[in-house]
Amino acid sequence: MTTAEVFSICNLIVLPMWLLMLVLPKWKATRFLIDTKMVPVLLSLIYAFYIGISLYAGGMMDFGSLASVMELFTQENAVLAGWVHYLAFDLLVGMWILDQNRNLGIHQLLMVPCLIGAFMFGPVGFLLFIIMKSNKKKQHHEINQTCAEHSSAKKSNTFWHCYATRCGSGNLYSRNLCR
């Protein structure tokens, strides 16, 4: 099998996983694939094979300068290994984002830009999710602090307003605060 064919196969392997994560993140099959990390494991095996070929053919790789790294990426096996490396780690970042969101409960529609960012631009999707996660935790803390001040007065309108704010199903960003 040629490196071009392996390149195409690897791309075809990750696309269905990304689609499942975007469209059906809570589906049992998607969760199974995320929990077992089957696709990244398969990509890691392919990576190990091609990085092994590159090491065998050219000895140790030099990552000490930009020129050295550019030289590495003139070798077909090394380029393929590098690409599979990107595919595997970007997918792992996407899976991590969904795993983290299981506890946060940010609505799936808000996760789509993070996942697309991770798929297309790796660290950009990660950064976007970290910003969302930070905002979610800040919002959660502020709501809890406000509601704690009014919790002793359960019959007050303020308490019920806090409860509705925390637990209201219409709030896309805070829907799991009461779970």
C-alpha cells in the first residue's frame, strides 16, 4: 500500500468519528468510541509504523531547528507520520472536549464551534473550549453565590428566581447546574 493510499485511508477513518461527535455526541456508539479511544489507537499504530520506517531509513530525527524540521518533512514517510500525528491528537482533543462537557453541561450547539475548531485548527478549538469552560465555571460560581445569599428565604421571590436561573431548562449555557 502506498503512503498516498494510507493518507487517504487515515482521513477516511477520522471523518465519521468527527461527524458522530458533532451530530450524535451522546449516542451509545459514539460514547463507546470516545471512551475506548479506538480511532486514536488505530491512528497511533499507523503512526508508530511510519515513524519507525522513517527512523530506520534516516536514523534519529533532528527537531533542534526549523531547518531540520523542514528537512524531515521532505521525506514521504515522515510527512505521513506527521499528518497521522495531527489527526490522532486533534481527535483526542475533540474527545477530551466532549468528556469535559459531560460534567459542564454546555449545550451541544455551543460545542460545535469548539469541535470544528479542534478538527480544522487543533489548538484553536481547544482554546475556544477553555474560554467557554472558564466562563461556565465563573457563571456557575456567581449564580451559586447569589443564590446562597437568598437560600435561607425559600419562600422569597428572590430564591425562586435564583432556582429558575440555575435550573431553568431554557438556559443553553447553564442547563446542568442543578444535576
